[in-house]
Amino acid sequence: MKKLINKIPDVITEQMQGMLAAHPEIEISLEPKYIKRASATRKGKVAIISGGGSGHEPMHGGFVGTGMLDAACPGEVFTSPTPDQMYECAKATQNEGGVLFLVKNYTGDIMNFEMAAEMLNAEGIQTQNIIIDDDVAVKDSLYTAGRRGVGTTVILEKIVGAAAEAGYDLNKCADLARKVNSRGRSMGMALTSCIVPAAGKPNFDIDEDEIEIGVGIHGEPGRKRISHTTADEITQMLTTAILEDKDYSRILREWSFSNNGWEEKELTSDAFKSGDQMIALVNGMGSTPISELYTVYRKLHEICSAKKITLARNLVGSYITALDMQGCSVTLVRADDEILKFWDAPVLTPGLRWGV
């Protein structure tokens, strides 16, 4: 293993300290670990908070700042943050507007964010959890109950963060988050495995001439393993899986203020169709050159144009990574005027910035 690290136990702490030195617009806490905006927010603003295992940078800490997240909780590499991290982070960040936790659909993340939400609600801090589950590659896996939360997370954090900045209250932010999640679909692939520093060896085995289609952001198995092929054929497989994903509904747990407890709610996602306009993300997994990502975007644009689907906005680069994995993912989110307005709104974070 060759990595730019010092001692393995210090990896996350030293990365956070480096972010702080490079970006004075953020603050960090090391006990417990979280990253928050340095500048005070207006009274009554909804605090938009996310988090998850480290190793996916710039997500989530790199998206803390004006127009996006108010704070993020980094766990150890590929490991959920703890409830006390989320609780203390929310307490330090909230400003009487309530807290919206944006949670990827992984069992540990869901459980720990729910525990934090219960503690906050018990103290009178209104808190809601929105689950992101956009990965069309799987319905269930050893790591999740249902579809995994992947690329739509980045787009959702940007849109809901901008809405909170513009004055949306907690309920409106939660409704918008549900809408974006229901309209998002993603699928990824891996050319190589990644190396977790504490393990010191590849996270999974893959032959030199093989690729994994539908891989998760931690290296979880996907739909199939095939012989390596061209960029166009890979893009066709990823995009076809997204565009052919049918209408579906699922049951998600959300907090009910009226009943002071968790309730199950049904969320429906409509299939994509001709005439839709999309926000597209072509995302690198950590070690993929951006030149290769543009090759993927070229084919994605061609496929969507042939189906009369408009890519109204795009993002090409490494925004939700898997350490040093080679590979990519494609995300499409069906947009409307509200979604595009908040996508275009100014954002100033370490990992995403425009309009400022």
C-alpha cells in the first residue's frame, strides 16, 4: 500500500485539520468529529446536515458552506458516524429553524441518524431524516435495506441547501428533498478495487481483464462482473439501466411531530420518459481521469438526445468517490423549475462553488 498518510489512526483527524487550514470558511470539531460553517446563519434557518463514512471526499465535508450543507459528520473510512457526532453537530449548528438530516440508505447511517434525531426531538429541536436511495443496481444487498444512496446525494444536498438558504422552512425543505430523491437514479461501475488504509489491501478482488457493473461506493457487489470493454459500451449499460428503471414505490421511515414517533411513509418514483429534462452527474470514483469522464458524458449525452431527454445541467468530475477506486457512476435527476432554480443558486464550499 502506497498512500499519503502518516499514522493510520490519525488519517481522518489530519485530513480535517488540512481542510481547516485550506478553507477558513469552515470550522471543525475533533471531539466528536464534525465540520460546520464558520459564519453564523440567520435565526430560523433550517440546518441542513449530512454525513457518512470517510473515503468519499469531497462528499460530505467538502460540501459544507453557503448554499449547501451547514455541517457534516465524517465517520471512520467506510464506517457510519456515531449518534453523538450527529447530535453534537446538530446542537452546535441549529439556529431555531429545525434540523434536516440527509441520510444515505445504509443500515448503520440510518440507525445512528435516527438515534440522533430522537435525542434532538426529545429536547424540542424539530428534526427530520430524509433517506436517499437512488442506486438502480440493487434492490437489496448485505449493506442496505433497499436501494443504496449514491450520486443523487450530491445533487440533493445542493438543491435543498439552496432552498434552506432562500428561506424554506423544515417541512418545505423535507418535501423538496423527497421530491429530488424520488426523481434521482444512479448506477456505477468499477475498473479496480480501492484500498482502505486500515486494511492495507484491496477491498475486493477483481481480475485485470474484469469490471464490476453496478458496484457500490464501498465496493459492494453490483449486478454482474464482465470482461473489460469500451467506454461507450460501459456508458450504454449504466445509462440503459437508469432509463429503463420502471415506476416503483417503497416504504421509508420518517419522524412524525404530531405523533412524536417514527412513521412509515410510501414514496413513489416515476420512470423517466421522452421530453424529460435532467441534471446529469458523471462522477469519478477517485482515480479516474476527468478526460475519461468526459468520454462517458459524450456518450450519455448522445443516448439521452436520441431519446429526446434533455440534459439541462451537468456536473462532471469526482464528487462522491471510493478512495482510490478507478471507475465512474452516472446520475440523472429529473428537473423542474424549482429544482433548476436551486441548482443554479450560488454555492461556496470547498468542493463545489459557483455564482459567488
